[in-house]
Amino acid sequence: MVAAARAVATRADNPLIDDPFAEPLVRAVGIDFFTRWAAGNIKATDVDDPDGTWGLQRLADLLAARTRYFDAFFRDATSAGIRQAVILASGLDARAYR
């Protein structure tokens, strides 16, 4: 789900993040809903709550902001000399390759 949201956020008009690995990783796992969402075949407007209080778009926006924050955090840590980090519960996270 998180990788699918990163794929969606990467395709946004003004993307907060750039994760070229997200969509291929989601495709490799092969869960139909997430594969279609990551590829842009399911739009947030197709499934989101009409009043906008919850849904896929809010999830993608939240996870994009979180990804951007941690990307900057790890970039700064690397610049400060930190050579190793452990990311727990990081399924399908390709941060080390971006």
C-alpha cells in the first residue's frame, strides 16, 4: 500500500517525491488493487469519500509528505557522517537506491 501511494505521488502534477522504484515493486508483488492504483488505472475520485475527509488521495498525500521528510532526514544524516541506518517495517522501500 505504501509503495503504491509513493507511485501515485511520483506521478502527481507537482510531485513532492520521486520514487521510480515504487510502481515496479508494486507490480512485482501483484496485488491487483494496488497494482492498478500504482499504475494510475484507479483514480482517487473513483473510490474516495465525496466530502474528501478520507480516501486514497489523502493517503497518497500523507505518505508523500512522510517520504519527503524521511528522505531529507536520511540525506542530512548521511551528510553529517552517519554511515548506516535501519528502517523498520520498510516493506518495498527503495530509499537506499534513490
